[in-house]
Amino acid sequence: MSGSGRNESGRVEAFSDGVFAIAITLLILEIKVPEVEGHESLWHALGHQWPSYAAYVVSFLVIGIMWVNHHQVFSYVVRVDRTLMFLNLVLLLVVAAVPWPTAMLAAYLREADTSHVAAAVYSIVMVAMALSFQALWWHLTRTGHLFDDLVDNAAARRTRARFALGSLAYPAAVALSFVSAPLTLAAHGVIAVYYGFNQVPVPTRERADGDGYGDETDTGTL
């Protein structure tokens, strides 16, 4: 691999890391210090904000696990092209937007009717995230020319269907949002945890010098 290729990949990943870091930090800014009124205790006021805590934890998991998966994939990318950079920008566009539906869902989670709309919008953003990450993976595996030589691109291309599972799970969450907003939020947490356990492999070849590389390294995706 060339040093210049690795530098190009490193710049894309460094920029992406910055966006992930800002988005995940903005989540906590939506949790406000509660105001105590009358004889209400601070403990009661803190407990009243449970939707904000729940939304924060789930979205933190979503963004954090996406960052882990993004890093894992880019650890095998040694060169970039314009298409990859634009696809990565689309992914970051969605990641940067996550704090907004998180705050909206937290604000309306206990409302009878508006909670369903808020949960649907939150789920639609997750659909966009899954589709953008899938598009990035499909481009990388189309020819494999951007990968490290270790990657078995033919085998990697066969993982496309497994990468697409998130594109099915999140639309199901959109439908669930019109049944129960709290259950929808819980479902997103379960999906995030599921993809935190390295569900999709990036197949690699053995090095000729037998330096101990395995046949595949696992990575998950949202």
C-alpha cells in the first residue's frame, strides 16, 4: 500500500471522527437541569426527565456503535475516491442530525398522539443512517480497489445481504412507532446492542508470510 493512499484514508477517517464526536457530545446538551417548583423535590424533578435519559442512552449507543463500525471498515481502506468521500459525507449528514430527533422524542415520549410522530421521525433518521452506511459498503465492495490487499473482496461482496439487514429492521421500527413510542425507543436500543456484537465479517486473506492474520475480521453495522 502507498503512504499517500493511507494518508487519504486517514484524513477521511479523522474528519469523520470529528463529526461523530460532536454529534455524540450534543446529545447530553439536550438534558436540561430540572426546575423545582413549590414543594416538589429535586429527586422527583430528576425522575420526571426519564424520557431524556432513555433517549440519550439509546442515541449514544447508536452513534457510538456506528463509530466503532465505521472505524473497523476504514481500517481496511487504503485509498479513497470522490464517490467514497461523498457517500461518507451523506452518512455523516445523518449522524450529525441524530441529536435533533433524539431531543424531539424525549420531549414528546409521554404524549398520546405526538409521541408516535416523534418516534416515526426518529426511526426514519435511523433508516437513512442504515441506508447510507449500506451504500458506502456496496461502493467499497463493488470492485475492492479501495481496500487493503488483505481483504478478500469476493467474499466481502457476499456480505452485502447481511449488511442490508438494518435496512429491514429500521423500517419495522417506523411501523412500531405508531403502536408505542417507548417500545420503539427500546427496539432501537436492542438493535444497536445487537450490532455492537460484530455481526458482519470483513473477510481477509492469509498473508503469504504466515504472519498470523486470520481469514476474517468481524465488524458490525447499523
